[in-house]
Amino acid sequence: MLKLVLTQRAESSLEEITDYYLTEHSFERTTKVIDSVEKAFDKIVASPKSYPVCFDIKQPTENIRQIIVHHTFKIVYRIQKDKIEVIEIFHGKRNPELLADIEG
């Protein structure tokens, strides 16, 4: 089983999401969102090729995929030989062009 790691970009996004939910919503809601993201990480590790290729990036490739959480968050990840790298955790209300700088 491959190890899952977060890039600095993904870690920053997760921190922003947590801060936003703690500011705008309840602690319980924040906990549910973070739990859902963590469950998505588990699903990715269990079956990384089960999710679709991410076509929002500059040059879509077979090894960069996405999973949608709560119809709100898109987790973009790269399957590598020795690990799975979470590149971005993207809120659906953000401009999708922000994903265009991700390269395969």
C-alpha cells in the first residue's frame, strides 16, 4: 500500500479550510468536514486508480486524479511509484483556473 503525503500547497489549503469553517461554522461542522477529507484520503490510499483523471489541470495525465468530497471539495492527487501525493484540496466555489498551474 502506498503512503499518502500532502504537499505544502495541500497543507495550506487544509489549514485555510479549517480556519474558515471554525470562523464561519460550528466546531462540530468543522470536525465533520475534516473527518470527511480524512476518509477521502483513506479511500485514495485503498484504491488510488478508482477515481477520475483531473482534467482541470494544465496537462491532464493518467497519474493525476481527483476525488470529490461533499460535492464541495476536490482533492487532487498524484500517483507516484512510491507514494500518493495530495497536491491540492480545492473548494468548488474557487476559480478552477487556479488548478491550471498543476503539472503532471
